[in-house]
Amino acid sequence: MPLIRITDPTDDRLLDYTGLTDLALRRRLETERGLYMAESTNVITRAIRAGHRPRSFLMAEKWLGTMAPVITGACGADDGGSDVPVFVAEEPVLEAITGFHLHRGALAAMHRPPLREVADVVAGARRVAVFDGMVDHTNLGAAFRSAAALGVDAVLMTPTSADPLYRRSVRVSMGTVFQVPWTRLDSWPGAIEEAQRLGYTVAALALSDDSISLDEYVAEGHERSAFVFGPEGHGLAPRVLQMADRVVRIPMAAGVDSLNVAASAAVVFYATR
């Protein structure tokens, strides 16, 4: 593995890491270059264990010892990984490159894996989470972490939802976004009919006059469920609620009308485990 010491934050070899706090820039760069960012030793380790391939590593020299086993494991000479560069720089240079203080150990630019087919992702799945229009990366990462921790079998993203592999989503998920099978739907809400055809009861989480409580839904004993969670604020579209088999609410107390969407997902995943 080539160890490359960097003193110039404008070095062309570092384009993968430029402007990590600029969301619009990263959307363009990561799409064009087919990559995503993994941040921190734990997250990088989970990405590599999931079979994702690094393009390069970036870190302060003090983290080389901690990262050495991870880098060695990812950069086996038998698959050409020995050519993966490891960029090392002083912390002021790192901050000039990325736009923030890198205090979580290291960054890795990872090759973005191709999206899987929906049929492959849901094959054999009993519980599927559908995130519709979820654009907040923190909520998305937290929801993925709950899905992994509470045994959800698959996650489907609608076309308007954020990228689960965006740096903040990956970091908040603690790398569990690599553990839960997921992909993006091409058609929404048309995919609801396909889920129903496959035997899923589609349960939309929303406040509605015709909703049933989560306890009631659990008592019905559905064999396969697809739980649909909408964005903060306006929630799920009326068409989604009309097409769903059930509209489900989480009972609230103390005058609170609803939970944050990531918290709602955790409650539903726990209640239906």
C-alpha cells in the first residue's frame, strides 16, 4: 500500500475528499466518480467487512497504527488492493481538504456498489421498511441503525429519499447501513401494488381518522409486512395512504401527537420483531 504524505490541500489526488461539507458538491462528485465516504475506524471496518472496496484512505499520521490492520485487511495484494493509496497529512491540512476537523480517526473513499434488484433484496424477507421522501440524513442513518439492531430484513428507498451512503447517514448509522440489504425503488407509489402481490401487508405509519393502533396491527398477526415511513412535516402522501392495506399509528400520551420518524421506526421495529 503506497503511503503518501500530503502538504498541499489542493493536490489533485485528493479530489475524492474535497468539500465534504458541501452537500450539492458531494452529490455531484460522488455520483460522477462512483464513490461514497466512510468516516471513522469502525465505519470503515464495517464497510470492508461488507465487501466494499476502498479507493483510498486519508488520515492524520497518529491514526496509522490503529488503522493498520483495517488497511492491511482491505488491501490484499491478490486482488490489486496493494495499490490503494494511504494519504497522510497534518490536521490543519486535513481540515483544509475536507472542510471540517477530522477527529474520528480516518476517512476512506469507497467504491460505490451497484444497486441491487428489488426482488433480490426482499427475497425471503418477513419485515421490510420503506422510507418515502426521507431527506434528512440524520434521521435516515438512525432509522437504518434501528433496522439493523431490531432485525428488519430489508429496506427500500423511494426515488425522493436521500442517499443512505451519504457521509452523515453512514456515520449516524454507525456503518449498519452496510448490514441491512437495501435498494431504491424505481416506481412509487406503484411499488405498493407489487408488494401486495408478493404477499406483504402494506402498513403506512400516519395519523389518520381510519388508522389502527400499532398494538392492534401486531395482534392481527400478519405474516409479512412492509412498513412505510414518510418525511417529517407533511408525512405520507394521500395516495400512499389510500393504497396501503392499513394505516397505523403509535399511541401517544401527554398530548404529544407524534414521534420523530427515526424514533417511530424504532418503535415499530421493536413491536413487530
